[in-house]
Amino acid sequence: MPPTVVNLITLTAGLVVAFGVAQPAEFHISPTGDDANPGSAERPFLTLPRARDAAREALAVAQPGDVAVVLHGGLYCLDEPLTLDERDSGTEGRPVVYRGAPGETARIVGGRLLTGWRAEQDGVHALDLPPDWRPNQLMENGRAGVLARTPNEGYLTVAATDGAAESPTLGWAEGELREAFSAEGAQVLAWAGYDEVWDGGKNYNWESSLLPVGQVDPAVRMMVLSGPTIRRLHAGNRYYVRGARAFLDAPGEFCVEAGVLYYRPRRLPIDEQEVLASTATRAFEIIGSSSTSPAHDIVLEGLTIELSQAPDAFGPSMYLACDGLVYVSRAQRITVRGCRLRNSGLAAVALDGESREHRVEGNLIEECAYSGVCLRGRWVGSAESRDVADAHVNHSHTIMSNYIRRCGRLIGQAAGVWLYESGENEISHNLIEEMPRYGIRIDGTAFGTLMRPREAGGLGGELFGQPITWENHLDFLHARGNRIINNEIRDCMRDSQDGGGITTYGTGAGNVIAGNLVHDFRSTVEEGAHAGIYLDDASNGFTVEGNIVARLRGSKYIYPLIIKGCDNIVRNNVLADNAAYSAIYVLETPHGGLPVEEGHPEEPTDRLRFSRNVLYRSGGFIYTIYPWRESIVAESDYNVIFPAEPPLRCVLDWKWAPWEQWTGAFGGRFEQHTLYEDPVFLDPEGRDYSLVADSPALTLGFEPIDLEAVGLRADFPFLDEVTQPDYEEG
């Protein structure tokens, strides 16, 4: 540099300021660095907090330029999360970036590397822990460990219980739980809940609860659980026990007892394996100091972020849990891009509370204990809110082109992407697979809750001084205006029932489900029910268009589409090769006993429109409709149904009905233009449900579905990780 320029340039905290204009600044960190270094590429820092502080000092310069923290390859272990706030923020279009160095793998771990093992008997190794540390997640060579459990796979069945709401007893059958085990550290994972009337008596299998074991008495084959399950425990419910030393009998299992970590490694010698145990509940937390001073314009890019503590209990108070490896709240325009996120104790990415315009894009998310990505706004009646607009705090996010697999590893009611009271989001081009329950779930608040008395947990029909009516109640709801488009969702509903690949409940208006491919489900809960797309209670004003639902198997009741609510439009969808009880299930669920407006059922289903749908080799009934009344279906026409043999049938008011009863009802206005011909797909046996050029469906106005637009985009950075499942047929 010419000497005449030197006196015009200053260096402030690593940010170069030339001629009064800020220039880009990079701060480097490396596992071989030193926090006494200047943070250059040649002399990097050692720790994330030191690099953050250097970047923060640089950002304090007036009119800062681009600032980046570059993480070089290696392991960065955290005992507590790296915390970022408004002081660490960039500007719109010029964010602060935390990124992995090109060609290197920077791993940020919410845990510690374990060394110094001693051998025990039967292949078990042990390690003394500090007195204040009890890890409940572990990884060996990147693969998640299992907190020692019995049975090692599947479930036991509750033999007896007192069904108490708080701390229920759980009795086991003779011959089960043969190992005497200590209550210390032991937990029960139970799918609690049972309905005496539903289908002649049925386990709910809706949610799993995780509770510590308070007491155990092998003499009477009974234990007492500490705390409430989400539903009441009942004889016949599924459960397993974990966390006791007595259950440590398989490679990959571990437990902590009396301050000692016991582990049976998958590979030996153990000192040559990388074994990590969880410490922190989060790796990153990005939280502004207030709603008026949010964290903003921060990017996490090209990082591997893994391992965090799981909850020690999961009951009713955790039902809407939203936490994860990357936790964001009171923030705007935060981006998580091109990262691998795995083995979280809850979710991978949690966009909580006051959050808007975040992007979660191009990530590989796997093996999380709960959901992949969760978005949680405020409850409509939150005391924090001043008015309807102020209550709508979580919105305008983009969750795009992520590969989400094998989440719900602990808490089974998980979703690949889960939204609660969050709106105006785009959830697109994701591939979601191998989930115990949902692919995508949208939750809000039902009309019945708005009208229920406040002493019973409702809002008493009034909010912010305004009366709530059926006509205006959607204005108060925040799960609105979401676009669920071009996602591929496969192999979900594996370990639950009464859910679907895309499931909604209690939503506002203007949601769109379009261009999605939902296929190849096979549930292990054979006595249950599952759906492809499921608009559950209080789902109103949806457009469900251009989706393919195919090859659903494995439950007693299969429904490609379940449609509840009012004014929903279902058009231009393909329902193909499903082992369906009924292709389309329309239901108005009576809740009963709650105060509702005069003349309205609590959550009505009405004015539904079905048109230009292709129903192909679905088997079973075409429609199941309850209650059967003139207004519940406003339109059903221009559809293609094939084959028409054996004779088509419906279920109307729980009674089998010939197809002629459906088509002749209400002046014969249904199916006037429907065709009963082969729609002629390109390769249905190979799962290509594109229509040939001269398909009869096209003559009815069916718009071709572009399968090339579905799923991960071509620029997804982990394409070599995408599996090609070997689907079981039959």
C-alpha cells in the first residue's frame, strides 16, 4: 500500500474504515487458535464468544460494513449457548454472517467430548461425571446414543393403572420388566389416553408423555410416575421404560447412575471413538432485548450444529414446547442456511414469540427428539397483547428446501415443520420423511375455546373489549395466510394415529395447501387411522389444490383427504393407489356442552367444494360424510373416478349408500360432469402420476401437476445425503 494512503486508514476492532467508509471485516476462529490472537485467518481466535465480542466491537463503529465470523474445521464444544442480540445485528441486505470456512466442517456441539473411560463388565464402559452434570443425550461418531431402555424396540402394554391425573400408577404384567431397576434416573415414555366409545374402545395414540419414575415396587409389579401425562393413563396404553442401569444391554445405550455415566459403545476400542454428551439446551440463542430492540439481520451458514439436552419430563405444560439447537425470539430477518442440524433435545430451529421474516433454507435436519422446525406465536388471548394486531407477532417466515428426517425420536407427536399461531409463512420445497406423526402441522385456536368461559380456560366470548361472534372470530386467529406448497412428505404417521402428512387445526383464513406430494405411509398402529391431508376441526377457508396423495397403507382407516371446517375448496388433486376406507372423509365433530352462538354448532363443517379431482384405484368408499345435509357439500363435480367397478358407494350418516343415492341427492347436482374413465398416468407403478397428453381428466379442466417442482430444489447443498427409500409394497 502506498505510504500516502496509510494515514487515511484506521483499524478499529478488526473493522477497516477507509476514507470514512466501512469495509468488510472477517474474524476467524479455529480449535487450534488463541483468544489472545487478533482473529485473522493466519492467527485465529479460539472461541465463539471471543469472535462474537470482536464482531460486536466492529459493529459499534458508525455505518458498519459487512462483518463475518468464519469458523474453521473442527469441534467447538459449548457448555452454554452462544447468545446474540441487537448488538450483534447487521442491516437489511447486509447481515452479520457466522459461516463455516469453505471446504471445512465446523461443528458446534452443545456438549462435551468424553475421554478417560474405564472398562466395566459385559462391554460397558464408565466415566465419573462432575456433580452438577447429568447428560441425557449422547453421540458416538455422529450417531445418536439411546438412553438405556426396555424393550429395546417397540413397547410394553400398561397392565393396570389408577388413572390418576397427577402421578398415576403403572402396573406391568407378570414376565415383563424382569430386571430389578432403580427409580433413580428412570423415566416412562407413554402414549396415554383411551376412549371407551370410539370404535368400540381405542387408545388415542395422539401424544407421548415422558415422566420420571417416582417409586417402583417389583413385588407388586407397580411404579408411580412423577407428574401428569398429557392424557389420562389407561390400561392397554403403550409405554417403555428408560434410563436405568438394569436396561443397559445393547450397543449404543447409556445411562447415568450415582454420578457415573455408563455406556456400551458401538465400536471398540472406545478411546478411538468420538463420544460426546449433552450439556446445553441450545447451541445458539438469538434474542433481542425487547420488541422495540430486536436482534436482526444475522445469518448462520454452512455449519454443523448438533447435540443438546432433552427435557427430563414432557407433560401438559410442555405440549407447545418450542426450543431447539438454534433458538430465535424478539428478532427479525434471521437466516439459517446450508447447515446440518442434528440430535437436538427438542427441535433443530425454534422461531418463537416475537419473530418475523426469518429464513430456514437448504438445511439437513435429522434425529431431533421433537420437531424439525417450530414456529410459535402468542396465544390469541395472551395477556402480553394490547389488541388484535399486537397479538400477531410471529409471521412472514420462509421454510424452504430443507431435508427433514427421523425427527420425533423421543416425543412422538412431532412434525417436520410445526406452526402454532403463526401466519403468512411459506413452507415450500421441503422433503420430510420418517416421522412418527406429522409431516407439517398448523395449530391455532378453535371457536369453542374463544367462547368457553375464562374460568374454564377460554376467553368468554370477548377479547380486547370486542365481542367474539361466529362471523368475526377468524379475525382474531393468527395461523392464517400460510402457503404450504411443493413439499414432498413420505413415510410419516409411523408410530401414531389420527393425523396426517399435512394436518391443521383451529386456523384463520386464507391458508393454501398446493402442489405437495404426500405418499407411502405405513403406520405401525394398525387399529388407528391416518390421512394424507387432514383439515381437522376448525380449519376454515383453505384452498387444497394440485396435490398428490398416494400409496397410504397400514391402518384400519385410511383417508387420503379428511376435510372439516367451512368454505374449504378442494380441487385438482390426485388421490391414487391408497388402501382407503374412504377417499374423502367429511366430518363435523360434535364437542357438546360448550357455550356457542345461537344457531351454530361449535365447529361446523359446511359449504365444501370438491371439483376436478382424480380418484384412482383408491378402493373402499368414495365419500364418508357426517352429518348428511344439503349444505355440507356445496359442490362435487368434474371429477374423474376410476375404476367404477365394483359398484361405487358412499357412507352417509354412518350408513352405506349406493353411488346413485349420492349423485341423485338434492336435485342431482353432484357429479353431473364426472367421468368414470382411466385418467391414464405416465407410470403409476413407478409412482409417476403425471397425466398423459390426451388424458380424459384434461378435458374436464384438470390442470397438470408439475412433479418437477415438488421437493428439494436443485441447489440443495446436501443432495448426496438424500435417500431413495425401498418402499414395502402390499
